[in-house]
Amino acid sequence: MNPTSAFADTEPTGSQRIALGVAYQGSAYFGWQSQADGNTVQDKLQLALGQFTAGESIGTVCAGRTDSGVHGLMQVVHFDSHTYRDEASWVRGTNRYLPKDIAVQWARVVPKTFHARGSALTRRYAYIVMADGVRPCLDVDRVGWIHHPLQTAHMATAAQYLLGEHDFSSFRAAQCQSPSPVKTLLRADLTHMGAYIRLDVEGNAFLHHMIRNIMGCLIDIGLGRRSPEWIQEVLAARNRNAASPTFSPSGLYFLGPTYDAHWGLPERTPAFDSLPL
């Protein structure tokens, strides 16, 4: 059966490129990237794709790697395959072999010029914190937790100082492999409802642990330990020692990349509706 897409080949010859949107609860995995022990999201996805295609060896390329314990609402991957199925079959068939905390949300046949990482215009993340005297239970491993109230207005003010192009070395993990610490932050919006606080960020790219390190600074500001303007000093220092400790991975969600509309890829999945706020 030929794939149902504007980019599908008229005849099933050679390989075709498939893009998938994948959602996952990352608590049980050592991040996205494949490791020797096989307990990563990429390993589970590639194993499922191999089973669905009856043994084809498939390697995936993702839009943005996530760390251990971090969740994904729309990780986008691409791969080349000699197996021809319609797009709905790629979703249902792959999900049959995936564990219950990982699920393909959509599939599209795309041109060979599409690249999940290289074609991305921006990347989006959200961080959810619960500020309450009692630890989370229903949201365990799905939110960060601080057991004191936070001054969210001060946190929101501080976040705006990070917008634009900056050297984010102060928020960069020592093991970061990015060739440059200079990134452009396009959005850093803070909202809250009851005990839940949400930070939405969007940028051209992110450094290793960058958002968790930013969140650590915002927590200190929210606790009144630092002023909102202090985050400008941290940014200017270009030194990791100037910033707060790295905050928990539990509340971090990769919302996915954005692409030019001509690729015809979805901008969100139903998993987006699972987050508070």
C-alpha cells in the first residue's frame, strides 16, 4: 500500500523517509539517546520499529535529546525504511510493540530533504513545579517540587531578562557538547494556578541542563533568596558557578520542535492537554 501523503512516492521503490511524533513518560528511562543497556526511549522505539517491519534495522534521528527522567510530548524523529505502510499503520503497528509509557502520536511520509533536527526552526519546553508543603503523589515524577510558596511575579520578571541572544555558559552543564554557548531565547513565560507553576520556553536551541539550571535560579528568586535582577548577573558571569544548583528533571517536558509549514507536520499532540495550565 502506498503511503497517504502529499510527499509519498507514486511507486514503492527504494526507501522512503518517515517522520514520527512520539510522546513518552521519561521516568523509567535513561533519557532519549541509545545506550548499551537499551533502557532509553530511542532504544525502545527502534526495537519496536524493527519488530513492526519484520526485522528491518532502523536508526532514528531526533529533534532534541532529553535527559534521564525528562518527558516528551512531541519528540520528532525521522528514519529511512524500505517498508511501505500507510501513515496510520506506522502509528498503530509501532505502538503495538512499545511499552505503555511511550506512544507514537502521528506519522508522515516526508521528502528525503527533511531532517528532524536540522529542519527544526525552534524547540519548545515546559517546566512544571508544584509549590506545596506536601509532596506530590498523583504527580510523582511528573512535576518538580518545592515545599515553600514562591513569589511567581518575581520569577516571571527574572525570566524576561533571559530573552534574546546570549552566552548561556552560566546555565550550561560541564558535559555539554554544544559547539557554542550562544543561544537565542524567544519565549520565557511563567503562569500559575493554585500550587502549580509553569515555565514555557522556546528558543533556537538549548544547552545541556540549560532549562533545569534556569529553573534552579528562578526557584531561588521565587523563595526570596535573590532579586529578579540577580539573574542578569548570573548571565553576565558566563560561569556555571554563578548560578543555582540544577533543578529536578521530573517537571521538564520537551514540547517538541517547530518546522516550516510546508513540511505539513502537526504542531502539537493530545499529550499537550495532559499538562496543568
